[in-house]
Amino acid sequence: MNRSLLIAFLLLAIASTSILTGCKKEEQKEILSQSTQQDSELAETETLDLEDGVYTVEFTTDNKMFHINDVYENKAQLTVKDGKGTVHIVLPSKNIVNLFYGLAEDAQKDGAKLLNPTEETVTYEDGSTENVNAFDIPVPVLDEEFDVALLGKKGVWYDHKVTVSAPIEEKGLDALEDGEYKIAVTLEGGSGKATIDSPAKLVVSKGSYVLTVAWSSPHYDYMIVADTKYEPVNTDGNSVFEIPVASLDEPLQVIADTVAMSKPHEIEYVIRFDLASLEK
């Protein structure tokens, strides 16, 4: 075999090896991509071994910089519907602007589904209030860590591990005896300047439930609940209303009309109930 032919064979062998190596790498990438996609799809379809309902749970994290507002003492509300769980957490401030169910790396990819905050008003023991961020997070499993990434005001994503555990089913309205109760409430919506007193009075009588809503302003002249208008029950001081409640297990959608501006203005609000705080 002459030298030219030998060189040609060697070049052909090298080229074949490169092609095979390249194909193998592409194959590995495809397998990894399929595996990642399958893991993602599996997480989205995982169900909890709990009956549908609302539960009080422990919510813990791997870092003291990411935790529930101290008012709630690591307690959060887990809602289970069709086997899928979502935990509602209230944070100490507005410093966390987004969460992501998964890793920080994936949160920064195109099409990533970021979790946006809602604003809630927290009332502290000394009577002071603060508007903070709250989030609803999918829960794939109980009593085991799962990944949640957070985005701070500085625009940096951080990875964290969180755990949802110790579910205790909360008492619904049907289980309540007639009488007067107190329940902690939070208000979402509007500009965040208005608040309502918490705990609020809840009266149970012959299957009907009435919540007393005491506003931080005297300028609300009516509220609307389920298309029915309700007038204030007082004439002096901050506006106070008595409105019906259909379920403590779900947020209560209301409209309140304020005359504090140049023209009356209807504002949509959401009232959330902390069932764990319910006491007679």
C-alpha cells in the first residue's frame, strides 16, 4: 500500500470517528432533554394523598432569609382540588418579587411560568399593619423537600428547598355551632392603603354566616357581595359592614365603593380567612 493511500484511509477513519462521536453526543442530549421533559410532566401530574379540601400545614425552608411572615409561625394554607395541591404563603415583606416552581436556572429560560405575588395586609400584635407579598405555590409532595427558586429586588435568582408537612384539615362552616366567633382575615386588592380589622367577628346562626368588616376609613358607602349591595351598619367613625359568607374554605370576592376620591369609585377586593385562627 503506497503512502498516499494509507493517508487517505487514516483520514477516513478519523472522520468516521468524529461523526460517530458527534451522533452519540446528540443522542445523549436528546435523551437528557426527554428525561427532563418527562420529569417536568411528572411533577405537573403528581397528586397528593389527601381528600379535596383546605388544610393548615407547616411550611419550612432551607434558609432563614426565605420564610413565612412571623405572624403565621410557619403555618400556611394548603388547598387540595382534584388531588392537586397549592399552598398559600404570606411573606414578611415585598422583597421577593417572583417565585418559580423549580430551579433558578430554569426560571430564567424563555417561557418559564413565574409565580406572581398578591398583596396582603398583615396585622401585628401591637396593632400595626404592613402590606406584604403572598404567593400560591404548587405542591407535588408532602413531607419531602422540593425546589422553589426566588427572585429578589436586585434581579438575582436563588435556589431553595421547601417542605410542606403536617396537614390538618380545617373546619368548614358546616361544622360550626351557632354563636359568635373571631377569625383572622387578610385583605387583598386596591392600592394597598386600606385595611380591615383582624380578627373579625363571624356570627353563625341557623345555617347563616355573617362577617363584620370594619374598614380603616370612613369613606366606604356600600359593599357588594354576590351581586347584592350592603350599606354600613354604623353612622359615625370608620365604615363597618355586615356581609354574608358562603364558605371559609375559599377567598371571598367583594366590591367596596369609596367616596374618598373626587368621584365615587368601586374597588374589587379579596378577603382571605385563616381558619386555623377561628375561635369562639
